[in-house]
Amino acid sequence: MHSRLYRLIETHQRIDRALRDEQRRRGADPMRLTQLKKMKLRVKDLIHRFTMRRAHA
């Protein structure tokens, strides 16, 4: 696996864990949840772009 893709996947998993932890927390911060969701989506888009670029190369 390409090292950049591996790092992106690790980042996505780390954000996902943080998001789940925040959702479980009593009195979860809605702004933090929104921020984490946006970060997770941004990384997911990067993973998708990276894999599509590699598939077409």
C-alpha cells in the first residue's frame, strides 16, 4: 500500500474514533461534532481522489 494512502486511512480512523468518543460523551459539543464530521469527510474525499488517480494511471 502506498504510504500516503496508508496515512490518510490512519487519519480517517483516528478522526472516526474521536467522533465516536465525542458522541458518547455526556453533553457532547455540537460544534466539535460538526468539525470532526467535516474533517472525516475531507479525508474520505482525499482517499477517494487518491485511489481514483492511481486507478487511472
